[in-house]
Amino acid sequence: MRNLTRPFAVIAMLVVAAACAPPKPKVPLNIGLVLPQSGALVTGELYTNSTNLAIKHITEAGGMRGNGQLVAVKEDSGATTQGAADAIEKMSTEKNIKLAMTITSSETIGIDAATKLPFGAGPTATAKKIPLICVGCSAPDFECIGLHQYVFGAVATGGDPTCAMNPTAGTIETTGYVYRMVETSIPQGAALAQMALADGASVIAGLAVNLPFGTALLNHPIAGVKKIVTDAAKTYSVTSVHEQSPAALAAKTMVASVTAQEFEAHIRTAYDNAIVDHAMGPVQALIVNSFPDYNKIIATAAQANAKKPKLYFSFTGFSSELLATSGNALAGAKGTNYAIAGGPSPGTFVEDYAAIGNVPVEQVRGSIYVDTAYDAMVLAALAIYATGVESPSGEEVKAKLDTLNDPNGEAIGYKEFAKAKKILDAGGAINYQGVSGNVDFSKTNGVKSPIGKWEIAIEGGNPVFKTLP
């Protein structure tokens, strides 16, 4: 008689061995976050909250393929171009990142003063064939086709290598490695100019502080503030440009260093110079292109000056710093920002972000780019998943990133990662629509951004932001 107990014993042993075997290790799918955690613009925590929320939702939707695990790897850029380039170099070498994210235009690209060559996170990532998504690159230079052709790896013809003579020249056939979740700042400048004109201002001035592309927003030949203002009847525009930082001011004045107090005094002087009387009369509207911390100094300067033109701010969002200095002096001041959560279920995103970041809901609505940072992380995960392999190369991820906004694909909104996976597994196409709006990349890899408008009003004796239509 055959011994039937032996096969069953072997099977039992195999089952026990399998049960006792250690789980396969996770395969890290590293996404490099280049964050300004030190320097002139410390905003890294805002975007860490966004990416943490995205990873949480992706994990709840079943995560990535096989043992792949999405991991956010952070490096400090120091809010400088070189710091961002060094961060990409380090993460690509040590962490094998699949995709990188930056926050600002200046981190993404700059021009070396000595060599006159472009450098920064964008050129570094391109050289390593790693896709880079900038959540807040709004410098007008990013619309230049030549930049994408000669620096960011786009397959294109006819682009101007210098971007100086004709930035719109050329045709892009295949987009490059640098993407941006917003459009350039030119529409914000145009919106501010139109707001000032609608308010009846006939003498309008501009002031750019700490923005390398500030003069472009004000002086862009097609849609800049100066163009719109001077094209209107009986209006006049003048631009006062200010140095970008204490270090820049020190270099210009040939001194060893400039203190924060000296720099603030210099900004106040720039404000005073911007609103001097002109032949057509006093300045009635001042359009300010800056970040919230510098807008705070300008608001203080406005309070101290006897001349009080109406102020219009770009990139401010609902800045608590601005309200803290405004009092009644800035009542009626207006501004623009990239509108938060313009896509599907915006209220849900705002509440979810407020919970994970432990911040008030109103602060979320005033924090620019937190929605685009969330969308960037989801896009990174979708692109990795779409490759069909557990741990793809950066080049493979870039190829799939270009397919996620297929106009013929099925719409994918907030918290729909599981739905997207099913469609991709079945060989279908998706059209990702994020909380920041429709993420439809243009040929220069930019996304059209909804613009929000606001005004400072006084309620109960306190200044508050009121959203404008």
C-alpha cells in the first residue's frame, strides 16, 4: 500500500515554510523633493504636507505595483539655484530618484554669471534624464521654446538659443524633461493692470522686489503691465526695480554685507521712489510684484508715506503677514494669486490638507502651490504605475508622464488613484484633472492656472481678505 501521508507532510512543510518566510523587502520609488528649507524663502513645510497627503491617498488606494513603495526624499535647496542643482545631483546619485520636484523658477534654472550658461535643477535633471515637475515656476522665460529645445531636452526646431530675439520662435515635436504646474506670471500682471484701470487709475506705477522675473511681468512686450496701461487712454506707467536680496544689494554697493534692517530700509526707499509725482499727476495705483515677506515691508512703507496710492499685489495669496501690517491703511488694496483648488472636489482637498498639516482651512486657501504640489506627486505616482514595471527608470517615467492628460482618456479626479490603476491595467487612457484644475500640459510643459482676485476690507475694525469675482 502506498504511503499517502508523506506527500501531505511535504505540502504542509512547504506551507509552513512559506508562512514563516520573511516578507519581500519594499522597493523604494524615490521622488526627490527640492525644498527651500533655509535661505530667503523658507516654505518647504507647505509642500511636504501636500506630498504627504498625496502619498497617504495613494497608499489607501492600494499603492504601487509589486513591492514598490512611493517615498518622498527631501533635500534643502537653500532657496538658491546652485543649491537646487546640488540637491538633484545628490539625490540622483545616492537615492536613484524616479522624478524630482522643485518649487520656484530660480531653483529650476539660472544663468551662471561667469560662463553665461544655464544651470540649476532643470538642466541637471535633464542631463540625467530625470523628469522634473516645478510646482511654482511662473517666470515668463519658461514660455521660450529655445529654452526647452536647448536646455530641457525637447525635440524641437527653430528655437532661439538665447531666448532674447524671439522667444516664441520654433516648433516643439516632443516635450522636454522640465514640467511646471502653473503658467507664467504674465496673466497675473495683466489682471492687476486691468483691475487698476477698472478702478479709474490714470497714473499707474510698478515695483518689482525679490523676483528675478519681476520686470518681465511689468514690462512684457505683449501682455505686461506697462503695455496694457500705456495702450489705455490717458494712462502712464513707470517701473522701479529693486535688488533681489541683501547679497545682491551688497554686491551692487560694493560692501561686505547688508543687514536685514538695511535691506528693509532700501525697499522702503524703492517704494518712495516708485510713487513720486509725474507730469500727469500723482501715482494713483502701484502694482507690486513680490513675495509675501517683501509685501509686508512695502505695506509698512505705505503706512509711513503721506502719499497713498491704491496698492495691487501679485503672488500674495491671503497673506497673514500683509494683514498684520495693514490696519486701516491698506483698506481697499487688491491683489491676485493662483486660485487654490480649482478642480474637482476642492473643498475636500482643503479640509484634508488642513487636517494633515494641522492648519486652519483659511490658511490652506491662502497658501499658493499647495494644490499643485499635491497634483505633482499624484502625477509622479501615475506615471510610475503606467510604465507597467515595479521600478522604472526616470526616462520611462517621463515617457508615461506625457500620456496622463489624454483628452480622449477617462477623467481622473481627486482621490481616484484606484480608479486610474484599473483603467491603466486594462490598457486604457486617463485624463488627470487635479485639485489645482485641469492638468493639461502645453508644448512648453506649462499648465493654465486659474487666477484668484481679492481685496482687503475692514470688518469689526479688523482687516480681512474678501474674494472678488
